[in-house]
Amino acid sequence: MAKKTESTLRNMLIALFVVALISSTTLGYVYEFTKGPIAAAKLKKKVEAIKIVVPEFNNNPIDDVYKLATDMDSVECYPAFKDSTLVGTAIKTFSDKGFTKRIYIMVGFLPDGTIKNISVLEHAETPGLGDKMDKKKSNWSEQFNGKNPASYKLQVTKDGGDVDAITAATISSRAYTDAVDRAYKALKSRN
């Protein structure tokens, strides 16, 4: 007859260690396997956003990227050229003032500082409210197009600015506006 193993603290700790080791090793392999495709998907989304927010260009803005320091971090600037003439600058910017976590947007500026277009890259705002910042959900963000922040006050009207907030989502509107303002200030610091 086989000897029955007694459940001791030592046996339980060994079993827990083995389970943890197998789990962490598996998780490590999954991470290594998926990090390449995730990075490629993020790069593709960034390239598509650049094409949306600046006029037609024939350089590769990803190759010409430079960073500008801001009050909290830095923003990525992607200059767009058409036959060696600057036609716009796409700036990947952010705000930590969102309802949930940091939002990332791509703002396209013409050479005179006018906003050409904006594309949302990443957010976790409330579905049905704050997510209306995304063009797939509403046309709210189009109010920025064609505006020059030199004369268009980048604050929601509740705070004395020119931006109409998303109904019932003032916090998300403030975050979006803050991100646009951060991009504009960074662009102006370069000039």
C-alpha cells in the first residue's frame, strides 16, 4: 500500500512555488510572443493618425520625429514635408486630466499654428459620454479644426474658454483640451 502524503506547511509552500513558477514562466512567454505584434499595431495606428491630421506629404514623418519637453513629460513631433516644404506637424500629446487615465491624441498643425485636424490614439473615458471625443462616436472634436490657438482659447466655456464641452463629460473635454494646449505650447516653444 502506498504511503499517504501528509499535508504540511512545507508541502503546501512547495506546491504554491511550483504553480507560481509555471504561471510566471507562461506569462513571460506570452508577453514575448505578443509584444512585437502589439508594437507594430501601435506604430500603424500612429502612422494612420499622422496621415489624418496633416496635409498630404511625401516624406516619412516617423523617421524625422523629435521630442519637445513639456511641463510633465515630452511630446513627439512628426514634421510632414511635401517636396522639402513643411506642410504641417503632427504632435502626439497627452493629458492626465481625464476621468480615468491618461489620454493620447495626435494633433495636426499647419505651419502658421492653425489646427488642421485631431485624432484620438488612446483613451479609457466613459462609454457614451467621454468617448465622444473620438470621431467614431461624434463630431465634437471638429470644433478645433481650422482654429489657431493664438486667438482661440483652449479651455472649455465653463472655464472661460472657447471650447464647447461634451454634454455631461466636462472632465473628458477638459482633458482633451489640455492635451491640445500642451501640443500647441510645445510647438510654439520650438519656433
